[in-house]
Amino acid sequence: MGIGLLAASVLSFAPLDANATRIEYYATVADPPCVLNFVPSGLGYCDLSPGTGEKAPYSELINVHYTARFADGIVFDSTYKRGRPLTMRIGVGKILKGLDQGIFGGDGVPPMAVGGKRKLHIPPHLAYGPEPAGCFSGDCNIPGNATLVYDINFVGIYSGNRK
């Protein structure tokens, strides 16, 4: 799956305090390390804060903030930098397999709850695989076989699709 597919899943933007997002963005880069739990798929996860709200609902839209980096710590993307969370459909294969499993749960990973913060260590086969991704005019932001680390903040369930 390419970055275009993930970007195409953005449906709404919530206004945020620019100073708060800037502080949060830099804070996720400096989060203390946590002990990762690895499940059979190879995904590693640890909860920085478990959250107290509703669990990630299958096939519904949710809002998350994230900071994404390579295994060496270099940040390549962040919703905090853009100042708005990403809206994505969870559990149905519309996003990276590692994000689906890491947020919705499954294969030994508990589902995230609203308000939760989780670190995900996503191996290449649950990310973009052997092909480079995020390519524009021949320049690719994500090399093939990249291991990705995501700091996820489950902001909420998208209200536009709730009954």
C-alpha cells in the first residue's frame, strides 16, 4: 500500500492549538523507551497510556495522531506537524497491516481505547514490504524493507459516521 492510499483516507480535520501540537509532536520524539511486546506476526507494541474510552470499532472511521519514524529514529511523517489528526477506517485493510493490527488489535495485540497512546514497531512485511513508498518524481521517502516505528495517539471515533 502506498502513502497515497493512507493520505486518501483523510476525511476531516479538527482544528487544534498550534502550540499544543508543536509541543506534542516534539514530545513524541522524546518519549521514554518502553518494553515492546512482540506477537507472532512480528509486530511489537507497548502502551504508554492505555486509554479509557471506547475500543477501536471494526470498519469504522477513527481519528489518530501519530509520529512515524524509521528504526534509526529519523522522523519521516507526523500528524502533529500538520496540526490535525488523520481519519482512517480501521480493521478492514485500508491502512498498513501493522497499523490495523496495532490499533484494532488481533493476533495477541489488544485493541486500543480512545485516549490511548501506543508505540508500534512495524516490520517490513506489515508495512510497505520490499518496494519503496512515498515516491514522487522518482524520489522515495520510505526505502524498501523499512522497519517503521509509530507513536499512536487514539484521539477518538469519527463522529460523522456514528448513528
